[in-house]
Amino acid sequence: MYLKCRLLWLASALCAALSSSTISSAQSFPPGPIRIVVPTAASTPPDIISRIIATELTEITGWRMVVENRPGGAMTIAGADVLSQPADGASIYAMSLPVAAAPSILPSVPFRLDRDFAPVIKVSVSYNVLVVTPSLPVKSMSDLVGLLKQQPDKLTFSSGGFGTPAHLAGELFKLETGVRATHVPYQQFPQAIGDLLNGTNQFMFITMLPVIDLIKAGKLRALAVTAPERVPVLDDVPTVVEEGFPHLVIEDWVGFAVRAGAPDASIERLNEAVNQALKHPKVQDALAKLGAKPAGGTPAEYGAFVNDQVAYWGKVVKEAGLKLQP
């Protein structure tokens, strides 16, 4: 009887200690400023979205948020930066679609997403729009596919760089339709758009924000959005599904992860706070202007999503024969 009571007491004490530790971890988070490390340049969609969330987190939690840009290396430089920091959840990797393709594109990625990072939350979802230079004699995706098949390797599509969403979407487009076109990557996004406007390149899958006004002014022609349903900011543009290309639904996304080993309580607190921020109408309106919408959910759901993305884009990269050029 004494032994049984002793064991019950020990079990109770252990549960209390674990509970106290969890509460302490949650209460002591964050230990200081929270850094969101963005793997793209300032004013790009992942940067803007990260800043929208950072501003709202400061308002609802009082946390001091800092957004830092670490572009390069197919978005892996930012990840390596986060891994160089303590595993306390105070450094966040603002991942997006190219991170999922990086393990297949780069000869040697300095980390593994499923081993070195702990998922926090899927923040947002957005889609690209397929645009063509107005001088191109096409009015629909079918027209573009027909023209490309008539003139294999004669037309070019641009992007903001190798392995970017615009590049990956263009390669998937080629695989799914059997067309042949040449990819022209640019280091500066505005130059890619400029050469599309002047006809140097003929088409591009591009994030919506930089081209909404150009489309409405007739300086670029929008053929389709890579979404399953029409997008409010371009509600007169059909979807790839409507155009007869359902396999070209391409979801761009932004999500947060921290270094593996961060306390579960800290990850849960971050997840809770971002979910709360995503419900605010002000945040939803800001995302909508970018052609994006809030995602949210649990860390486990985001982790499973990232794993699926790595597998999917790994297959696309392999079939397209893509390798990062030195």
C-alpha cells in the first residue's frame, strides 16, 4: 500500500513539474525580439506578407518584431541564418514555394526541412497570373499553347530568377502541355517585367501585385490565374481550370518555421498568435490586395503540407531536368 501511494505521488509530482515547465516556457517566450528572416528582397510578396503579420503580432501581443531580408541561394541563405541562432523559437524562417524545390535544384542544400526545422504555421496562399506581351497574337491559354507548338523554342518566358515560382510554373506549364520555350531568368524582378512589356520575352507566370495595374491598363494581357477559383483582384481573368488546364493550379504560399529543438510551448504560442492575427479583417484586407488569402492551422498540418510540396516539386524538377547553374 505504501509503495502504491509512493508511486502515485511520484507520478503526480512529475506531471506537475512538466506542467510547470510548459507554463514557464510559454510565459518566458519570447526571450527578446523575434526575428522573421525573409529569403527574398524587400517589397517582394514574402517580405510584404511577413511585415503585415509582424505588425499585427506587435499590436496583439506587444512583442518586438524585426523583419530581416536574407535573399539568395534559392532561398536557403535565410534558412541557414535561422539555424545559426539559438533553438528558442525567436528566429523564424519565412519559407515559401521555392524552398520546397531547393533540395532538388541545388547540388548541396545546407539543411533538411524535415529534420532541421520545426513547422509553426502556414501563413498565406496566393496564385500567379499568366501574362503575355500585348503584341503576341493570343487571347487564351489554348492560343498560347498552339502558338508555342507551331514555333518550338522560338518564344521565351521570363522570371525573377532560377528556381523562383515564376520559373517553376513555367517549367510545369511546359511539362503539362508539351510545349518548348526558353527560360530567361533575371536577378532584378523589375527588369523581367520591363523586358516582358517591350516584347523581349513573350510570356510569364507572375505574382499578381506588380502587374495588376499593367493588366488593367492593357500593357500586359492576362490569360489565366493559376487558381482553382477566380481571384477577387483579377475577377475578370479566367482560371487555369476554366481554360482546360486543371493540372496547372499552382499554389504559392508563405509559412513560418523555427529551428528544430525549440520548446513546444514556444511553437504553440507563435502558432496561436499568428492564427489570431490572420483572423483580423485588417490583415485579411492587406493580403487580398496582394492577391493572397490567410491560411492558418496547426504546426502538424503545415509540416505535412511542406513534406508534400517537397515531394511534388522534387518530381517536377527531376522531370524538367533542372539544376542550378553556376
